[in-house]
Amino acid sequence: MKRAVLSLAVMFTVATSAFAGSASTTNTNNITATVSPKCTIGAFAIAFGSYDPFAAAPLDQSGTVTINCTKGTSGTVSFDLGANASGAVRRMKDTGAGTNFLTYEVYTDAGHTTVWNAVNTVTLGPSVSKNTALTSTAFGRVAAGQDAQAGAAGLNYQDTLVATVTF
């Protein structure tokens, strides 16, 4: 009997030692993502205020155009001619009867020499962070001496430009 127990103990030790060691294998796995260039554009406004048809000087005001782009991306901003354009002339329309117009223009420079439109655009960037705004000033001008219609309490004029950022 002693002998049977002893040989059983030896067999158990041999069998368990084969499973006691650890074995491993490795595999390299690729984890990927793609970040595409992207820009967004914020709303902007140019508020000219009161226009005096008798003033000798034009009425100038400006607004800030803001875009945000993915890091390393540049954006090119263009403007259409507006909702009330006549040919290539930008016009604000009165908000009353809607039959009177006041011409204006938006420029890329403070000297009012380069009209900002679909051809003459402004490129901003490259961006250092999607959280860092890229800005440019839009310089607006209402030409002096226009024969603008007024109302009893004043007549308001407005237009809507579509700004596009291409990236």
C-alpha cells in the first residue's frame, strides 16, 4: 500500500509540472483614425448706422469674419453679392415697401480698394488649434451722395451676404 500511494504522488507531480509554466504570444494591432480638414464660419455683421444723403464723405463701418479650422488647416473666405444685388452692384433694400435701395460694398482692406467677393477672397491660417479663431476684418462702405428714400420715422435698409469658407 505504501508503494501505491508513492507512485500516485509522483505521477501527479509530473502531470502538474507540465501545466505550471506560462506561455505567451504577441500580435501587433493597428489602431487608426483619420482627421479630415474642416472649417466652420461664424456669423458676422456690418452695422452702418445712420446714412446722411447730404454728407460729402462715404459711410464706413467694419465687421469681423471668424473661422475655426482643424489644426494645420487654412480656410479661404468668399462672399456672394448679396440677396439684393443688381448685376455686380451690392444693394441694401428698404425693410418697409422693399422698393428702395442703397448701394454698398465690402472690401478686404481698410483702403477700400479690393472688393471682397467670390473672386477676391481672403485666406486665413493655417490654424494652430480648432479652438483658436482665425479672423479678418471686412471693411464696408456706403457711397456718399445717394438719393436714398427716407420714411416718416426713418427707413431701414438691409441685405444678406452669404459667406463661404473653402478648405
